[in-house]
Amino acid sequence: GLSLAIFFSSIFLPGGTALLWQQLAAYVSWVNAQLRKKPGVMPVSDLRQDLRDGVVLAYLIEIVAGELLEGIHCSPRDNQEKKENVEKVLQFVSSKKIRMPQTSARDIVEGNLKSAMRLILALAAHFKPSASANHRAGAGLSRSSAGSLASHRPHSTMAMAQNAAAALAAARHDASCSGRSVLHLRQDCSSADEEIDNPCWSVRALVQQYEGQKGTSEEDPETGPSSVSTNVSGLLCPLSFSCLYTDSVVQLVLCGTRAAPEQEHDGMCVRSCTWEEQLWEQQEQLEREMVEARRMVSSLQALLLHGSLPEDEQEVSLSLGEGVENAEQQLVIIRSRLDQSMEESQELKRELLKYKQEARNLQGVKDALQQRMAVQETSVLQLKQELLRTSMNQDELAGQNADLQRKLEERNRLLSEYKKELGQKDRMLQQQQLKLDDALRKLTDCNNQQAELQRELEHKQVVLQELMSHEQDEAEELQLVRDALRSLRNSFAGHDPQHHTLDTLEQGVASLMDRLYAVDSHHKQERKVRAKSPRHKAPHTDRDSWPSSTKMSHSHSSPALSSSACTKVLYFTDRSLTPFMINIPKRLGEVTLRDFKVAIDREGSFRYHFKALDPEFGTVKEEVFQDDAVVPGWEGKIVAWVEEDHGEGR
């Protein structure tokens, strides 16, 4: 899985600048390979331009990390939104504990190629999107090979020894080849001086040391059990060597991964992906052969120590340790048993870890299933609620349907009644039509009578014009008398005794006019009584306007007037010591200030005070300004004070 990191770390190792386009092509191909996993995403062609907006980086994180970044502007309009996208990507990288020194959002937005390639390398080395699939494939091959080895069992001790020797030789050869291939790749990417100090050379040293030890101890397996027993320590060495080799390979890969961010140069080189695939296949093949060799060595150790294979459930063992002559061989056997026990303990620990991992996976599956079951229960409850609402709505619709059916029956009944009423209305209409015909005949008769009355009305209007001209002459004469009295009154001083004489004269004229008005009213009443036909109504109606010419007359008493149709008015002036009394032909409560002004008929500006009853203060003098305001009364009459307005009060 770490071979992908080795591939990307090799880009930053020293090299010439002639392979710059190959480097960019490798990066672009890897990014496009990841983007093809998400439908609808366009591939990139230029890392400088296509990664500036940060949208492709967000898609890349969503694909390799499986997390969707929030708040990404899919179509940034300016550099500020692009910078915000890149900053969110860098914040996500920092949250995953990925160190990105000397990399900022400004560099990527401005099109810095080195910063963009460094960010892609960090994502590939941390998440390893292609490593998980390769690891699962390798694990499947290992399990299949382990199953084939488990089914294989040697038939004799000599055959097992021969197989073990062959497996060890093959393991030594593969380890040497793998170490040399890895070191050859490292030599192509780094200088010779750095290779000497690199701890990755420990793999070849271990292989050479193991070959040197085995060169003196290996003998022909046909010499018998004694030769096999003397080389127990040599046969037990592959266990430790296999572990050392595996650790060395991992150390080599980690060294290459750690050295990648530190060795950045302006000219970076990219190798093709074929050597990575070859290295991965060699590593898987080596792991399978190591497992097979380890099993054979374990079986051989069990055979040497107990005289039987671990798969055989035999109660009788060869007990090779009983015939040991000296303490050194016994110590070797004890050490071998101890190593075997340690190996079995490690194997059991690995199995325990595997089972714990499986238990955690099962627990995760269980939690996921429980969560899914809770979600499904919630969905079931929602469906039940929806079903309940649906049933309630159905019942409501059924009730509404019944109501509508009942209303329809009621409408049908009303329609029948309306039809009956319509028939009755038709009959009534016919009757009304007959009555209308009679009314039209009567109307024709009335029109004839109206023409006759129109002629009589024209005659009466001529008579009325004559009467109106006569009344107008009388009114002009009366106005002339009043103007003469007013001018005579103005010629005297305010407290001259002659005002009393003028008041007496004016009251006499008013009394005379009232008597004339009473006589005229009496004559009109008699004419109304004698009137028997509508032709006598018009003159009397027109004569009713006569009181309008006499309502301005002054008098102390008018016994001929009706108290119900007239209102007595008593008013005082500042020029006369005695009050004046007039009659206004209106009811009390209907007399306005304009009527009062017309009745007293005085020229100039005056202030008008009237005696009134206030519910809070009792009897007061109330001043009235508006002509349309109703004049207040006092005990069935109007008491007023008329004062000249000199301008200081209003």
C-alpha cells in the first residue's frame, strides 16, 4: 500500500529538468484517474490553471477521503471565492494532521505548480486511494496460498527437510533479488553518497549474513536425523530472518516516504508506473513464500523437538530430547522450544488481534444495523402516522360526501318549490298585466285632465304675477319706511329720549303689519275652506310666502299669531333702555342666528348674547358666532343682548 507513496516521493528526488512534461503528465493522469470515479466531473489538463479555483481539489478530497466539504463555490466569480475554496481545502488537510509547509492558498490561486503538486502528493500519500484495493487483492492471494499450504502435508521427514531447504534457498534468492531491485530503484533516484548512509542497506547485509551462516551448516539431508539435529539453530534462523526481512522492506518503504517531502528541488522526475506494479507483485510473492517457509520451518522444528508434526494428534512422540548426551544440546533444544513457544504466542496474538478486529467490524456492522433499524422504525412510525392521517382524511371526506349528498337533496327540493313558485309568479304576472292595461287606460284619462289643469295653471300664474308685483311694491314701501327710521335713529345720540319715540313708531308700524298679516291669513283660511276642487289650491299655496315679508317687523305683542308656529324674541340694545320684542315664524329650537339677524335688521357689526340654561353653571349668557348655529331659548322664548362690536373683543 505504501508503494504509491514511494512512487510520488520519487518525483521530488534530484534529477534533470528534461522530464518535466513527463512529471506533469503523471500527476495529471493520477488526478484524472481519481476524478473519473465521480460522474459528471471534467478531467484536468493543466495543473496551474485547473486547480486555481479549488473546485477540483474539493472533488479530489471527496473521492479519496470520502468527505464532502461544505461551503464550496462551484462556480467562483472572482479570486476571493477561489481563495476561500482553497483555504477550506487546506483547513481540511490540516485537520487530518497532514503537514503542508510552505503551502498557502495564495500560491495555488496564483498558479504555483510546485504548491499544487505538493498538495496532490500529500493527499495521495495520506489517503492512498489505490492501496486498499491492492491490499485486499494481496490478502486474498495470501489466504489462498495459505489454504493450499494447509492442505499440503509432507509424507516423510526427509521430504519435509528437502522442501524446507528448497523453500529457504528460494526465499534467500527472492530476498536478495528484491533487495537489489529496490536498491537499484533508489540508486536511480538519489546519489551514491546518500545511499551508503541510508539504513535501507540493512536488507542486503542481513541476506549476506544469513547466507554466510548457512554456508557452513548446510549438509546433505540424507545423512540422517543426527545431522538434522545438529543444525537445529541453523534451521531456526529463517524465522527471525523472515521477520527481519519483512521489517526491513517496510523500513525501506517508510524511508522513501519520509525522504520525499524533504528532498524538493526545482527539477523533479517521475518514473513510469510499471516498476511500482513490479515491486508490488514481488512483495506479494515474497510474502507468500515467507509464509510458506515459516510454516515449513515450524513443522520441521516440531518434528525435531517432538518427533511428530503439529497436525498429527499422536500420543507417542519420538522424544528426541531424551537421548541428549550433553547440556549444550539440551540447551539448544530448550531454546528451540522457547522460540517455538514465542512464535506460537506471536501467532496467537496476531489471531487475537485479527479476531478483535473482526469483533470491532461486527460491532460496527451491528451498530450500523441498529441505526438502520432505528431509521426504519422511525420510517414505520411515520408511515403509521401517515396512514392514520389518511384514514382520518378518508373519514372526513366520507362525512363531507354525506353532507354534500344531503345538500344536493335539499337543493333538489328547493328547486321543485322554486318551480312551483315560478308557476304562481307567472299567473300573478298575467294578472298584473291586466291591471297594467287598466292603469294605462286610466293614465290616458289623467293625461287629458292634466292638459286641462295645465291651461288653468297658466291662467293662475298670470294672476300670481300680478299679485307678486303688488306685494313687491308693498315690500319696497315698507323697506323705505324702515330705512327712514334707521337713518333717523342714527342721527340721535346713544341716550337721547327721542329713541323711545322712534321705538314707539316702529312698534306701531310692526303692529299694523301684523294685523294685516293676520287678516290676510284669515282670508286665506276661508278660501281654503271654500275650495272644493284642485284648481283652487295653487293660489293659496303661492300666498303662503307672505309671512316672509313680515317676519322682520317689531312689536311688543302680537296676539293674532299662533304661539305654536312663531317664537317670541326679546332683545336689548346698548342705545335703548327698553327692550324690543319681535316674532319669528319658526318653532323654538329651529331659529338660527341668521334668522335673528334678518329679524332685527340692523346694519353694522354686533355681538349677540343669548340667555341659556347650563347644566353645570345654571343661567348663563351664551354668545353665538356662527350664522347656522341654533339660538338657545329660555322658558319658551328667546332673550338676547345686541351689542356693537368695536373690535377689541373678537
